[in-house]
Amino acid sequence: MRVSIPTLALLAATTATASYVLEDDYSSSSFASMFDFYTGADPTNGYVNYITQDEAQSSGLYKIDNGAVYMGVDSTNVASGSGRDSIRISSKKSYNHGLIILDLAHMPAGACGTWPAFWLLGPDWPYSGEIDIIEGVNSQTTNNMAMHTDSGCSITNTGAFSGSLETANCDVNAADQATNAGCSIRSGDSSSFGSGFNSDNGGVYATEWTSEAISIWFFPRGGIPADISSGNPDPSGWGLPQGQFTGGCDIDDKVKNQQLVFDVTFCGDWAGNVWSTDATCSSQGSTCQAFVQNNPSAFQDTYWLINSLKVYTANGAATQTTGQSTTAAVTSGNAGSTANPTSEATTPISSTLQTAYTTTAVVTTAPVETATTPATTAPAVTATQASAVTGSWGNSGSWNTAGGSGWGQGSSGWSGWTGRGGGGGRPWGRRWF
């Protein structure tokens, strides 16, 4: 087989203008089946009782409301035992790289004692990392974004994001920061969290994860980009993100195999420990737990209302060779199901393989033909080389040759995402073991 110079040049151009294509749509009809309901003790020592899917549905704490997913907390009964009934869910699928777009009509934030979050968690915390996309406690009015890793990862304020950098070392045990503070960025937008978010009918959070950076945008309801609404997201036209995690950190080494997580806990290692310093909340009860236990009606607005949740993968990152032409292709396999954040991690792409693929598949300069120089024919591609560009190639995922289909992405397809931690200038955070 011969591959012409123009064909390979076209491949290079296609890769340079890669876009995003839909990988997973967590639609309301299949939403619950794509998550596991966690029912164990709260790792952050919250005053909470995480309930099963059956319990959540029978009590009305999980339901579909006019096509949107509703997840709330008990706002009727005085709490007892381990705490107030709530929901924590983790996606069955894990991810490596991608674009996560969450359209929320309402978030469970602003009530004293609450600690809601939408976040990503790896299987071996903190070695697989954690990304907090939406998080805050008590009467907080702006969103807190954070990343948590082991040692050897820090971020830099390059002016490429609009939020305020509060802590720069992502190491959960950094000596000069509060335990598990991680690297933290606080939004300055009052419509990004709590009552300001809910009064505007919510908005969209978009998180792009590449090898170079993890970037988080927030768009209020009236400012959602048209390309997001049309299902063709293009971050290049979105302007500055509110938070961006990049700098002295190997993202691919520190953040991997992440699950999507939603939860609401109460008090615990963050909301409870800052209770006395919150002037609004401390005046309503002597302790966080006493207030949460005895004031169920305070949590009537503590719920998620999810219009949509979609995960996109980069297009043009995979190639497939058939006959005489080389074309761009995207492969998205079925991810391995994980019932909890302790599932086995996938293997990263070999840098050697990645280099070999790039060298074989991309030609940047064609030979020049003149009147005195005979035309040069592109060299024939050997069977070994052809094999290297045949099949589907992932993007920082895991690799195998199962089924004789060339280089695939293992049983996880375009990988997955796992998640949750502390951060944001607070003295306490989440640990996940």
C-alpha cells in the first residue's frame, strides 16, 4: 500500500483543527442507570445519611421533573442517626481527557450547614487526583474550584483565568497550606453559586481537560454560547475560563481515570469547621449539626435540577487507514463499570508508541520538483508501518489490541472520569480512601 504526500498532509491539517464530538449523554431517561448510589459513611465526617436509589425514588428525593433530573435532601423530618437523608452518586464510567458540559437549572447551595459539590475523583486518592468543579459551604456566594493531587504539582497564575488564585500547591499535604487545601481558585462572579445562581435560572459549567490544562468556564443562563446549545462546543471562542489548572504539573500523571460525582453533605470537615466564622450561619444555631438536625424546612431549596450532562471527546485524535486513503476517526468504546472509586486504574499511553505514531503518520514537507530534478515518489509504506496507522488511536487513554482491531482504547474506550475533595482557602477538605 502507498500513502500519498497530499493525503498525509491532509491528515496533519485535520489533527491541527480537532474539535469535540459527543461521547456520553447522561439524559434524564438513563441518568440513574449510568450512576451508582453511594450508601456508605461520609468520608468527610458529615452529618448525613446517603440513601439507596430505591429509597431516593420512593421518598421523592430522586425524580424526573419535566425532563430534568431532580436530586434533593430530606426537608421534612428532624434528622436522627448518622444525619439528614441525602444523595451521593458516582458515574459508572471513568474518563481521561474530554469536555464535560453540565447545564443546571438549580443547585443545592446557600443554606447554612450544606456542602454541595459536582466534582471528579480518581480511584487511588490523591494519586489519581481530584477536580472540584462546583463546591461551597454554608452562606458562600461564589464558586470554589480546586484540584487535589499528591506531591509535585502546582499551578501558576498566568492571567489566563478570571478567578482569584487562593492556593497554588495542589499537594494535599503541602507544608505551607491547610491540610487538603490543594490548589484553589475562587470565582468572583456572584451568579456562579448559591442564591445568585438559582435566581437566574442557573447556567452552564463547562470543564475542558487536556494534557496541558484543566479549564473551567461558567456561563449564566443568558450568556450560554450558541455552539454549546447546538451541541457543537468549541472552547476556543469562549474567552477566559473562571479557573484554569496549569503550570508546574504533569496533568496526565497526576489526574487520571476520573468519575463524575454529585453529592450534598452537611457540616463535616469543611462546613462544620467554619460554622463559627460564618456570621450568617453561626447566629442561627450553636453548632452546625444542631441546626441541620432540627430545621428540616431550611433545606427545601437544597436540590440539584439538571437539564443536561454531556461528555465530549476530542475529534481528529484518532486515525484509521483503509485502502489508499487515511481518514480521521473517533472510537468510543464502553467504559469499565466501577461501583466505587477504588476501581482498577487504566494504563496511560506509552510515550514511545505516541512518538512512533506521530513520526509514521504525519509528513510536513514534500520534496520539491524542478525541471532538472526528477519527480520524487512518496516512499512505500511497509506492512509494519501501515499497521501502526490502522485502527483507532485514543488520546491519553489505555491501549490494547484486543479483537485484532488495531490499537484500541482497552475496555474503557475513551476512558472515564472519577471524584471530590476540599480546597478553596478553607482549613479542611475531603479525603477519599
